[in-house]
Amino acid sequence: LLSFAFIKNVGMIWIGVFFQWIFYGPLLALFLGGMASIWKYGIPFIFDFSRVNTAAGYVYPSAISILYGGPAQQLSMTNNGNYIDTFVEYIITLIMLWAVTFFPWWLLRIYRDYCCEGINAMKNIMLSNLNPGHPNGPPPPPSPTPIPININSNVGVEMKIPRETGATVKTRIETIEEIKRAKTEDISRSLNIKATNLTDIAHFETNKTLNETTNKNINYLKNPIQASTPAERQKYMNIRSELSSRAAKSDFAARQVINVFTATKTEQSHIRQNIITSLPKMVPVTQVVSFKVKISPEKTQQISRAITNTVINNKTTIDIISQKSGVGPEKTTQVLNSFHQNINTPATEVAQKISDDTKIEKAKVTSVIKEFSVQLRSDEKISQAVAKDNNLDSDQVKKVIEAQHLVISEPEKNIEQTVTIPKTVSIDEYEEVKKMWTRQYEKGEVPLTENLKTRSAWVEQDIVIITNTLNKLLSSDEETKQQGLDDVGYILPIFLVNNLTGEQLLAYLKAKIEAAKTVRVLMDREKEVTERLKAGTEEKVDVMKPKMKEAEKTMELKQELKEELPN
């Protein structure tokens, strides 16, 4: 009879209930003993029992004579529950008795369900590890033999469409049999952690529903016990078990998932080290400017040095920079000379290098460089003089000045300007990520919090967070880089699982912050136009008011003249 599923399930239920009642007796005795100890020393309530053993205690005589003695009281013929103090104590005593009766049964039921779920989970894990070809699961279907296709033929072109369409369909993965049949890539795709490029990462972050689902899958995969239902717990435990089995068989994709989500802190630090080593080093100022203006680094360096020499030889410009920066003319010249020599240094290190060379405070060096950059942009005569004296193209000089401004004026605040797009990321992919985030910042749902109420505040907050993260990731200190990875958030496991590099991570953050700054500029312009229109409306109203007063005075004057005419 036990071979029938119905009888077997009923038997298991009765066995569970049987053991539940066996353990119920000792637990009930333990609870009753505890309650008796409480009663022995008296319940800590303030009651007036002075009338218990007297005739005055019969305030509300009942039809039935009830002999009642509360905890720690001596019984006699006059004990009763006929006035409020003894009656309330009677109710409290009943509640305590019911609690002592119910709580052991409730606790045992919770413990029984927990044990049953754990036993079932362990059974499935043991079966999947020790007996992969379990008879309960159907064998995987034989894989079809690949047919060679001539890519130059029309048939090959026509067959390409259904193949791409099929790749986007998610495989249903619920039962252990479906998990065993599915490919590792399909399992990752069903968990929404599969990403092949940066646009997939942007899609994870900009789609709220997908974002929440991915976060849930990651948390449940790390700890299946967090799942809300037994079925979900079982599913994620089966997925972890299957991926562990595949990882032991040299499945690289499965090993990546297992290492990222189930590794210890020491192992995770080693995994994160792979992405840290792939982070690019800071590039010199000339190389960044060269990439932006699409001029060779040698030509860029020539133009940059010509600009610096022109400013150094112009006493008027030096005096202006000195006055605005609060640094003496001689020290200003020293800073610019040192800047001329350290033009091939990374932007974030230029100020410190100049400070070390000239023995001038870093804050003053930064102020001089900033005013130098501002003066170059505001005074067109400088660019014209540089082009004329050095036989250079004036347009190229202006482009170098403009590109150099963001890099050298405030390198920490414009750190994304020093990040170049790697060869592993196409321009189309980069621009697509930027468009997605621009659209998200303009029209997407604002993640409202206690301190975040408006869209502009959201954009500003993201700019600050990404700027700090980029500065940490590009730092020379190893611990600071680790902190930068911590700031990346939940998308870091997706980068690690899909074996994406640190260069791609920086390119993604660069696209995101540039989108945020673009939207901020648009918002500022819109705000400025609105304020101008508002100011114009107020001005028109103010201009019209005196005219109305003059008209009223004219009407009053005419009325006075008419009144004086008859006289």
C-alpha cells in the first residue's frame, strides 16, 4: 500500500502528527510547571482580596454557588468570584491556562514543518549529487546534430532569423527535471543575471520591475532560506545544487555563478581582484585631450605647451590670474611653468606633482590652474595669439582649450573626462547606454525617499555618487578601489558573473554620469527660461499699473471741469 502516493502522503502526515503529540506531553508539563511557579509566588497584579473570606465579598451573588480560589490563596467556604477583583483574576487565570495549552502545540507544529522542509531539501540535494540519472526524472533529449550552413547562400540568411528569435526566449525552469535539462546560460537568463554588453546592464537598472526581480533572484540564490514560500526555497536550492554539480565538472559559466554568490568573504575578495586588475590606469592630460579633439598626442602636446608659454609671457594675463587666485605673480608663473613640464601627468596627480616641485600648497596650485583655464576660455585673444605665433590652426587651439578646461580645472569633479572608452565597448553601445540613462533621468520614475523628493535632486545625487565611485576606482590605493566596488551596488555581481572587465565598468559609469550631467544642463536651462518669462510677466504688470493711474487722474480732471462750467 505504501507504493501509492496518496497512502504514502497520508502516512507521512500521521507520523508527523504522532511525534508532535508525543513531544507535546513533556512540553505541556514544562509550561504547566512554569505557570504553577508563577502562581505560587503570586501574579504581579494589584487586586484587593481583603473581602475574599468575608460576607462583604458577596457583592453580586450568583445563582450558582462557585467556590473560587485564585493563585497563592487558601480555599475556604467563603471563597468566591462574585466581585470585580476576583472575577478579573479568574479571567486572567483562564487566559494563562489556554496559553499554556496552545503554545506547546503551536511551537511543535512550526518545528515539524521546518524539519519536513529541511528533510525534503536535503533529500533532493543528495539525489542530485549522488544520482544524477535519477529514474524519477526523464532523460534529457538528444541534442540535434548541427547542420553546416553556407553563409553565402540564401538559405543561411533565412535561417538566421528564427535562430536569433529563439535565443531571446526564456526557458521555463521550475522543477528539478527542468533545471537539469536547461543549459547554464538558460539558467542565468531565467534568473535575469545574464548580460552580454553594457546595454543589458543599463536595462537592469532602468527597468524597475526587472531591477526588483533581479535583486530578488540574487538574494534568494545567495540564501534560499530567505524565499517566502517552500516552493521557491526548493527551487533556488535545486538551482544551487545543480550549478555546484556543473561547476565541479569544469563548467566555467556555472563556476562563475557559484563563486560569485556562494563564495566566502576571502574567496569573494579574490574574485573582485580580477575586476580590479582590469581597471585601466590614469592616462596623461595630453592623451585625454587628444582623444576628445581627435588630434595626435604629439600635436596636442605642442598646442598645450604653446598656450602655456603664451600666458607665461603675457604679464597682464599673469596679473589677472594672480589677482583672482590670491597667489603672487611669481608663484603663479612657477605653477604654470611646472604645469608646462607635467602636462604628461594624469589630471588627478597634476596639482600634487606641481605642489611637490614648487613647494606651494596644493590648494593654491589648484586655484591657479583653475583660473588659468577660465582665463583661456574667456579671452579669445590668447587663442588667436597662440595660433598666430606658432603657425597653428585657430580652431584646433580653441578645441584643445575647451577640452583641457574640464580635465585640468577640477579633475576630481570631472573625473569622467579622464576615462576613455575601451576597444571592448563600441561607440554605438556606449551612446545607447547614454541615451537610455538620459531618457530615464528625464522621464523615468523618481526613487522617492525621505531626503529625495524631486527629479533634480535625484540627478544631482547620482552625479555625486558616481563621481565619488569613479575617483575611488581610479585611485592608486588598493583599499580605496575595493570601496569603489562596494559603491557600485548590485550590478557588480552581474559584471562578475558575466566576466565583464573593469574597463567596461568604468565606461558604463562614464555614460551614466554624462547622461546625468546632460539632463542637469537641460533642467538648468529650462529653469532659467521659466524665471525669465516670470520676470518678464512681472515687468509688464508693473509697467501697466502707472498708465491706469494716469487714466484715472484724467477722468477725475474732466469731471471737475464739467462741474465748474455752469458757474
